[in-house]
Amino acid sequence: MQSSAPFARIGTRGSPLALAQARLVRKLLSEAHGVPEDDIAIQVISTGGDRSQASNASLIEIGGKGLFTKEIDEAMLAGVVDIGVHSSKDVATSLPEGIALAAFLEREDVRDAFMSVRVQSLDHLPKNAKFGTSSIRRAAQVLRQRPDLEIVPFRGNVGTRLQKLLDGVADATMLAVAGLNRLGEGHRATALLDPEIFMPAPAQGAIGIAVRPDDTRIADLVAVLDHAPTHTAISAERAMLAVLDGSCRTPVGALSRLEGGTLTLKGQILSLDGKTAFDSAATGTDPLALGKQVGDDLIAQAGTEWLAQWAAT
């Protein structure tokens, strides 16, 4: 007999990918705690990021990554839902008071996929072809390799973006491999990009689970889902981003590898046009210290004048 009150309530965006991620968390909670999946509610919450999709504007232009989580955070703080399930790369570096990222599922493939219905790779695109993206990081990385390409705005869920390619809005785009895999669409990737050249967004490929830390019952339920190596890597990448967020709005990439207890973190910042890039790497065991070290080094390399130039763009 199903209880009158849900065992837990998950808040999520309504996109196919967001729902797939929320259902995965529900399944894992069900298995971990021996409760029927139907006893764990999933509530779709419309976010500002979702409502802005039709505008095709970049997230920087309309307020940043927190647009995909703000309303879910508010619902948690109001007690409407207990858990927020997010693509970790969409979570703002600074969380609202009373909200914490408590757990991360094991990270999926961190790479970006090149997507086209016309050519097989970035190198095969004709001169002055249109590349669709609203990510300043992806745009800068593409322009670094192919400065001739025209960047055109390109937002929407996976299905929408694939349809835009078919409609000729752009000749190619990039999507996260992790999202494609979670939707069972990994076969649609035209080519997988080298993460050393096309460095992923910080926290890309990881599902983050947010809770109210003062709700100890829910925090304890979620804790068993945490994948410690992923948590370590994401903590370092977000710590690096926290340093950079306060200084610039330039494109940022991060790549971390954990071997044994030792973490190697690589970071990169680029100019919006891709002409300039600064790279840093460090190895250690404290993810927060490592992230700060790499972030500080990137700022030191770039210099305040260069950062101010692109922050004002």
C-alpha cells in the first residue's frame, strides 16, 4: 500500500534530459532504500533558463547558469520539493543560503561531441560555414581552431538542436556526450572531440543532487548515492570556477583526472574570439586548494587588464 505522503520529492526541469536524470536518481534512491519508485515524486519546475530558450541568447547575456536552477532552489527552500537534480555544469558557483550540493552520481563521459548532418568533422566544414552554439566556451574553442567560421545562436534541448541542423540553421554544433548517452542518443555524435583541445565546461558530465542541509533525513538518503571520485573532481573544478567567476566572464574549461588519491586539474580561459588562451595545471590531494591554485594561476597569467577587456565585452 502506497503511503499518503511521498518518501521524497524531486524537483527538476522538464526537458527530456532533465527528466531522464531525475528518473535515474529516483531509481537509485528506490534501490538504495527499498521503496517503490512510485513513492518518490518527480515535480517538473519551469526555470528562467527554460523560458529563455526561444530567445537564442547566450546565458551570459541573460543572467548566467543559475537561470536553470533558481526556481528549483526556491521550491526546495519553500518546502515544495526535497531534492534538486541538476546537470552540475548548470549550477551556479555560489549557491543560495540553505542549499547545498550534497552528492554527485558517477560521472559520465566528459567530452563534447561534434554534430553535423553535412560533414564528418570540424576540419571538413567549408570556409565561413555556420557553427551553432550559445556557449561562449564552445564558440571560443571552435574559433581557436577555425577562425573563419560564423558563430550563430543555437539553444534548445537535444531534439531541438538536431532539428535545427536538419533545417540548415547551422552546419554543425557541439553537444555534451554525457547528455546524448543519457538519452540513448550517443550514436548521433558525428565525432568525439579531444578534451585536451576542446576542454569541457567545469563539472560537465556529472549529475548533481542538491538538498537543504538542515533536512537531515533527506541529506542522509541522498548521501548513499554520492560517488566519491566524482565529488572530488567536481569540487576542484567548481573551486577553480569560484576564483574565476569573481574576476572575469571569459570562456572557461576544466579537465580533471583522479588516479589513486592524486588529482590532476587542468584549467583554461580563452578570449571570446578564441585568439588568446591561458592554460594551467596542478596536481595534489586537496581538491579545494587545487582548484584555487589553478584559478589563481590563470588570473596571474592573463593579468587584470586582459580580464577587464573581455569582462566588458
